[in-house]
Amino acid sequence: VQLQASGGGSVHPGGSLTLSCIASGFDFSNYWMYWVRQTPGKTTEWVSGITTGGSITVYSDSVKGRFAISRDNTKNTLNLQMNNLKPEDTGLYSCASGPPRYDMNAVLHYYDLVQRGQGTLVTVSS
């Protein structure tokens, strides 16, 4: 099983980035997929989730309206378009699979995820 995220970088506040994740070794199309992030304070939190077919997307309140999650099951890829980035968006972003979860404002526990990749670093600063 591998979840390889890419696309992170350093941007100024208000900037944009697109993250991508390539999945392999499991049946990608059968899993809800998520983006999670580890903050500089080491807390890991939900960012966004998407259903198996991509018809429903969910977001934490902190990113709603600025981020957009999408997936392509033909290519086993998961994307996160991030716009109007803020310093508080700084963190290590990972893609992950897990059981269905609609509440992206809940506390994330390690057992909430089935697989999780290494992550890509996003830094937002002026």
C-alpha cells in the first residue's frame, strides 16, 4: 500500500497550491479518501473528505470555501486545490483512506484512518 502526496511548497498568504496523491496497492475506488494535516504544534486534523464516487465532499470549517477536494478513480489519484491560503494552513498534508466520515471538525484519532501516506509540506508565510 502506498499513498504518495506531492505539490506542497512555500507560498505567501492569499496564494494557491494544488496537492496530488497517487494511490497504489489497494482498491482505491472502494474507499472514502481524506486529506489530513499535521500542524506545527503536532496536532493532526481533518481537512477534507470525499466519497468513493466523488459525488459528496466534506470540509472542516477552517478550509470550507477555500479548498476543493477531487478524485479520479481511473488514475487512482486524489487532489486538493487550496486557494486563499492563510498562515494557519501551514502543515504537513497527507492523503489517507478510511471509513465514511462526514464531520471534518471532529477530533482525529489514529484508528480513524486505514492507510495514510507520508505527506507533503505546505508553508504559508509572508
